[in-house]
Amino acid sequence: SQQGEEDPQALSIQEGENATMNCSYKTSINNLQWYRQNSGRGLVHLILIRSNEREKHSGRLRVTLDTSKKSSSLLITASRAADTASYFCAHGEQTGANNLFFGTGTRLTVIP
Amino acid sequence: NAGVMQNPRHLVRRRGQEARLRCSPMKGHSHVYWYRQLPEEGLKFMVYLQKENIIDESGMPKERFSAEFPKEGPSILRIQQVVRGDSAAYFCASSPGGPTSSGANVLTFGAGSRLTVL
């Protein structure tokens, strides 16, 4: 399957704590992206990291990529209740077309 | 810029009926993708289209499902003779032209169409 996997499946933390989500994939990739989905809504792009990059920051988000282990992590620092959502990683493969394959998602709950 | 528009937002069909889901991509985007999401699950890729062409339909069931993206008008995902297992949220996404020099391709998603088969 081209679908990635994420862990944990669910994560519950207190507001102000950091949240770390991990993602693994199976193929060679061009890039890896993280998306967020609020309940009942579409996905929103958060951040993209290219295969030749190891770490990237955007505001309170920090993404790492280890292509040797075929894994990525998303760190959200100083979490807020508004960060409550599902987070998905998606990868674009080196061969083939432009389509992205999504992971199974991590459901994050930030408790005020 | 209205973003990616999907309709209907909710659709109820009885077993055996047909479901048609429409997606208008973001202005300036010529690539459309359809994904299916079952409750509490991730997104499963179905099909990727450019105007008048199906680029990759490897995720689409061979029977009853079809997709098109005509020269004019929205992309349509068509499900014939629906069964209860087709109940899901169907998301459309779009992107501007081909890959960038690094192969990066960021998708803009619509709000989804929720199909319920009775």
C-alpha cells in the first residue's frame, strides 16, 4: 500500500504542552507534507519538507525528515485548544504523477 | 478566490441509485484529485485528473466508479449502483500546473461531500 502510517493514533495533552506526531512511509519520496483537518472539514496544508531537507520550521511547527528511516515527525510547541484537530502526513513519490498519499492521521486533543 | 468548491455537501442515496459529486477547482488550478475518507480513517487516494485526462486512477474501484474533468465545467465523480459501503466523505483537491523543480505539489482541499447510502 502507498498509504503512510502515523502514530500515535490519538494524543491528548494539556494546553501549553508540546505535541509530537510521527509518520512513516514506504517508498522513495520527493517531499513530505503535513495537513490538518478539523472535524467535518477539508484538509489544510501546514508545511512541506523536501527530501533533501532534514528539518523545517514554521511558527510553532517543527518538522523533521529522516529519509534513511522513511519517517517524519511534526512537533507543535506551546499547544493551544485551537490546535485540536487531526493531523495527516502526505508524501509525493519520486516516480509517477503528482498525487499525494496520506497517512492514517493522528487525532490531537488539547485540553484547556 | 472561492477556493475548491464541492457540491453537494451532503447526499443521501438508496442502494442501487447513482451518486454524482461535483468539484470546481481553485481558480487557475488545472489538476484535480479525489480522495475518500471513511469515518475515523485517513484519506485514500482515488483518482488524479487534469483537464480532459485521467492521469492516475489506481485508487479507484474498477467497477461502478468513474471520474471526469471536462474542458469546461467541474470535475465529476460518479458512483453507479451505490452500496452501503460507499458511504463516506469524498474530498476533492486541486493544485496548479505540473510539479515544481523539486517535485513539490501542495493541494488545496474542498470541504467534502458526505455520501450516505441507505
